[in-house]
Amino acid sequence: MRKTIAVLFIFSLVLVLGPVAHATNGDNLIGVGPISRAMGGAGVAAPQDATSAIFANPAAMCFGPYCPGSSVDFAGTIFAPSVKGKTNAPMIPGFSGSDDSNLPPSVIPAIAVTAPINEKWRFGAGMYGVSGLGVDYKNTSLPPVYTQLQVLKLAPNLAWLITPNFSIGASFEVVWQSLDLGEGASPGYTVGLQVGALYHWDKFNFGFSATTPEKVNHKNVSKFGNPDPTAPYQDLELEAPWRLQGGISFEPNSQWLFEGYARYLAWGSAEGFEDFDWDDQWVFGLGAQWKPAEKWALRLGYNYGKSPVNVHNGWNPLGTETVQGTPVNQTQYETLRIIGFPAIVEHHFTGGVGYKLTDALALNLAFMYAPQETIQETSAFNAITLESKLSEWSTTLGLTWYF
């Protein structure tokens, strides 16, 4: 009964907080929870809490500090991107300007629980903000571009320990997604599936997971710049892409843990992102954990993913681009791509610390910094220049309760 009450309380807390996020690898966070985020998004081979296990590899629920008992993770991330846009179009009145986005820092929740069913099976459930991006250039010197994408997942999980060294698992993902293009938010729901496997050999773990595409139709989200007041609002489908990831961890002794991983995000074939010409993306990460004393853990990490946003030069300002059957003015289209969705950061440097308050409670803190990247493109005849600059930092605090 206590476990049931705890789970209901956790999920109620997340619903109150609500998700607001910004981009890192495309529009995906590099990791969820303070331990994974401190280790550069690691967790597919050796997650150190239930949150990162559910997010990265559901099979890993059978291996970790939370086994063989139960645990609950509470975490929150304060995410503060610095976004600056610049437009230059001397022939278009009111189009030229340079300013900072007005979107405030975001709070991103992450909650998870895991418990044994028997010696072979474990149950888990997580709810967390997982991805998003946006800008607010209303009341600035730039054109009044406003975008905000928010994504929340609820993921019940089952893992099966087939042998003492091999497990498989699956998470059924219920996805809530909201898109606002400055004309009102349009939320929607969908479902997906993540499957994974983990093999333990001596001091090594080998992990793999795959997540299905998850598509949401955002109804009546925008007129896409159509000046006709009687023009109907159009729908836009946005699809989280196929995500494949594999990792290897090495634990030479009880003090040290090292993990490397690779992740593939198929943006180029995902509805919506394909329409705005995003490339498929490979992401690579490294993480390390050192426990100098029984109660302490120090962590470092690095994550790299080349920006998926393609640069278009020489486009026709008077042309049109068809987006899911809707003709969109080329200037509007390119402004939305470059100014409205600047998912361009590539390098992420992370670190953190953990401390066991008691045998039942552990506190973890993580920091992430992504240095500034710039994207710029120019239309035909140098008539219009569009530019965005983006850097990010975040702080994540989490509490784990073992019982």
C-alpha cells in the first residue's frame, strides 16, 4: 500500500509541474535524471538510477544500485538556454533586427519508481519531460516569431532477467506533446514502444535499446503566414524519430565506472522534421564516475551530436515551400527553420556530485554546459540574411529513496 501511495503522489507531482524543455541533441535532452546528465547522457549500459534506466534502456532495470530492492527518484532540471536571433532585410520594412529570445528558464521534471515482482521480473514506471525547444521574439526588434514544443512521457516498464547475466525489457510509452507557433498551443497524444537488452560479462556491460517513432498531429496550429483573415488554420504532424542506441560500460572496481555510448536519431525520415530539412543525427557520449569514499560520488561526461539543421543559401524570398500539403512562403519557411527552431548546439560538457545522506536516501547534483553555436543563411541576391546563436546551461537536482 505504501508503494502504491508513493507512486500516485509522484505522478500527481509531475502533472502539477508540467514539462517545458529546450533542445540539446536536436530537440532531445542528452539524458534524464541527475546521474545520467552528469555523465554526458550515459545510461544505456550501466544506469545508476531508475530514471535513466527507463529512459535509456528498459532491460537495465535488472542491473543497478536499485537492485534487488525498490527505489523512487525525484528530480528537476532548471534549463536556461541563451538564444539570440538576427535578421537583415533592407528591402522589407520592420524585418531587420537583432535581439535575445524572451523565453524564461524552464523547469523539467523527472520521476521514476522501480520494484521487484519476483527474482526474475522487475517493474518500473517513469514520467519525465524528454524534449522540446522554442523562442519568443514578440516585442523585440525581430519579426514576432514565437515557437514552443513540449514533450512529456509516461513509461511503464517491465524487465526480465533471463539468466544472471542477461536481461531484456520493454517500456510502453504514452506521449503528450504540445506545439505553439504563436497562434495558440495545440496538444496531442500518441503511444510508442522502447525495447532493450543488456548483457553482463565480468566487469563489462553491453546495452542496446530501440524506440519506435512517435507521431502527434497538432490540429489547427497555424495559418503559416497566410494574411487572409478568413484562411483556415492548418494541421502539422511532428514525429519523434526512430532512436537506436548502444553502449559499453567498464567497472574495474567498486570505485570507478566508465561508459561510452552511441545514439542514432532518424530526423531525416520523421514527419515534420523531414519537412523542415533536418538530417539524421549520430550522437556520441562518454561518462565516468569515481567514488572516493563510501558516501560520495564524483561524475564527469561529454556528449557530441552534429546539428541536424541544414543550411539553405540562395533560396527565393518570393518562392513557396510545401509543408505537408500546405504552401508556405519561402521567407516564412526559412525564418521558422532558422530563427524559430535553432536546434544547433553540438558539444555538451557535464559534471556532478552524489552524496548518500543515509542508507535509504541519496542526493545527486548535475551541471551541463553547451557552448555557443551559430547558424546563418542568406537568400538569393543577398536580400535576406537569417542568423541564430544558441548556448545552454542546466542544473539538475535529484533525490533517490531506496526501500
